Amino acid sequence: MKPINNTKIVLALTSILACGLNAQYSLFYGNLHSHTSYSDGVETPDIAFAYARDAAGLDFLAVTDHMEHLVPEPWNWVLAKNSAEDFNVDGAFVAIAGFEWSSPIYNHCNVFNTPDLLSVSTLWDLPDFYSDILDAQPAFVQFNHPGEDVTLNWNNLAYISPAVDSAFPLIEVKVFEQDSFYRMALDSGWHVAPVANQDNHSANWGTKNDSRAGIWATALTRESLFEAIKSRRVFSTQDKNASVWLELDETPMGSTAERRSLMRLRIILDDGGGEGWSSITVLGAGGTTLLALAPYPSRLDTTIEINPGSSNWIYLKAVQPDGQWIWSAPCFLMPDPLGETEPNPSDRPRSFGLDVSPNPFNSAVKITLDGVGAHLAPALVEVFDLNGRRVAQLPDDGSVGTDFTPALNDVADNYERDGASPSPTTRCFTWTPDETLPSGVYFVRARFDSRSLSGVEASGASVKRVVYLK
Ligand SMILES: [Zn+2]
Ligand SMILES: [Zn+2]
């Protein structure tokens, strides 16, 4: 094994971390995309579930017939859901009934965890589809076969909003060419993870090929698999018993780690059949190679220090001597505070301070910005959760449930209300989280980009970690 670039192996850490975060999860293999005669496949969901369980040995199967076939025959949707209930046995086999939203323009998506179908009019209206998914929460969605058949892949995976993002945890990466769409989604800002499914249209649910969706879950139940999918502890493999696990500074793949210049990346690559790896690559934003390892003959379990640069995500892909690929979920990173603007240091305020108190806080936290200057406009204060999702922002554009008072640009008001901050370069305000927000660690990020009266451009950002305890 030979790491390249600015990396080094941290052997001591490997033994410290030998138990790994993945020890708390079990690994399950299955298929999240298949059809029956209820659309353009064969047989019934009963036969598909029994076959996947008994002939293919899958841990889970989702039957996902085309929605436009189900809408005129809604009894088939009811039958599919009843069949999934019949075949779903905790600890033995998870049966899922979803449907495939099959737009002739925008490509297809599998929709899971909804009681109802969507309106067929959404097939021609991508914004409508996204908003109907938000209305159908806790529904979650998978981008299907990117790049196949159609040219408009969800408007080139244009990012919509954190709320839509959080309902789209999966993208199919079944063949090497789809790797570029995975990167395109990540570079657009989506928090997606890859799975390989079979999209069966014949009686071969699980035996069409060796491709599998791998899921690291706490138990073989529908609830646990859905939790693991929404946390993106998944991977795509063309080998039916290969697996990959990544963690970055003890944050499991699929989640968001706090950014540091040197981070500990743990890689576990395994193959149940004893195959090795002919190439192992860790990629970052834009497809940059952050790390390349030489061929490795067997199970690899190592911890390596890497510099993520300004990338907001990294993932691993590896190939076996027989040409079968595996793709990990991404490890996400908190946005680089200075990554989007590289101002001349002399233009930065001398003391741009961000303070949060009390910390931990119980119901409301006071956020103080110091040294921003009197001519600030516009400024943006955002709060992110550990998954990198924005849960609050100021000014509030109404897209996130929150309550910030007073408005940052309401400077005069602010002074009167807050006698403790008399400095003209200080801004104080209070964040009261929406009551639906859970206790936990959040990141307050303040950014500004302004032109002062003297005409000097100034920009900068600062991030503070805050703990919310209800
Ligand atoms: Zn399709
Ligand atoms: Zn399909």
C-alpha cells in the first residue's frame, strides 16, 4: 500500500480505532429497484419477494413499479403494499413497496415510504415533483439510472433546497459511467450516497447480476434500513459480497464532519470471497484525486491522514482484479468558511469575532458579531446541523423553520434593545430554534461580503460550534 500526495499512514491510530464505528452496525445486501407485471415486468410482488429471499438470498427487496401504470389501476398499488406487509419479517427479510416516478423528460426516481402515489402531472413538472415529495414526508427518494435514455437528468441535478436535499439520500451508481453523475450531484450540493440496484423486468430479482445495494444498519427491519438510508450509511457494489466503510475523524460516511486541515480517514475495504483490490482512489470536489493506494491483496483496514482541501465531500471508489467496482457513500465536511471567497487579508476586518452564549444553551442563544463594520450589507448568518443541512438563516427567507430576533440589518433597533453591545461594530441577536429541532451540536456560520464607504471590498466568515440541550 502506497499513499501518495500529502498524506501519511498513521499506524498507531489504526490499533486505537480497531473496533471502528461500524462495529455497531450490521451489513445487509439487497436491491432497491425492481418491477413486476403491475408495470412492465413479470409476475406479482408475492413472487418477486419470495424469489429475492429464497433464490437470490437478498436481505431486502423493493418492488418499485412505474407510477403511471399504477395510477389507472390503484388496486395494484394496494396489492403491492399488502404483499410487502406479508413478506416483511423483522430479522429475516425486509420487503418494501415503493414506486418509480418515470418522467419522460427529467429521468426517473424511486419514491419510498409514502401511503399514496403522486399525481401523474408531476411527471412533466420537476418543481411540482419536488414540492409533492416535501408534502409527503417522511417520503425519501432515489435518483435512478442517471444518464440512461434521457438527456435532462433532473435539470442536470440542479440543487433545490436543504429540505428537498434531505429527502433525496440515494443515487444509483451501477456502472462506471454513472460515477460522473454521482460527483455532479455532490458538486451541486446534494447529500446523496450511491447504491447499485438491478431494475429487474424479468423473473430475476437479485440474480440478474452481482450488483447490490449495501446498507450498514442496526437491525434487519424496515425501520432500521430506512434510518440507515436517510443517514446514507450505504454503498454501491458490483460484487455481491464486497463492502466498504469510511469514517472521517470518527464521523461515519454519510454524515458531516467538522473541517480540519489534516483529518483521519479510516478505510475498511473487504470482500467476502477473499478478492483483493487493483486500485483504490479517494476523490474530492470536482473529481480531484486526494489519495490513491496501490493494489492491495485482501481486506484493507487502515487509517490515513488526509488534507480535504476546500472539498465539501470525499468518497472512495475501488476496483477488483475482475473489474467489479465499489463506491462508498461520501464523508461530508462543513462548508469551508473561506472557501467561497478568497479576499486579500488586508481587506479583512482586524477583529471579526463571532460569539455564542450561553453554550450549551437551552431555549435561545445570543449570537454576537464583532468588528464587522458599520457599513455591512449583505450579511448572512446560518445554522447547520451535523449533517451539513441548514436549519436556520438570517435574514430568514422563510425556507427554514426558525425564529431569529432582531433582524441583523435592523441596527438601530438592535442597539436600543441590547444595551450590552454599545460598540458600533457589534451586532447582537438571538436565535430561538424551532421546537421541532432536536437537541445536539449545531454550527453557527456568519459570512459577509460588503463594500465599505471607502470603497474597500471586505469579506470573511467565521464558524462557532454550539450545543443545544432541550
Ligand atoms: Zn427507470
Ligand atoms: Zn425501473
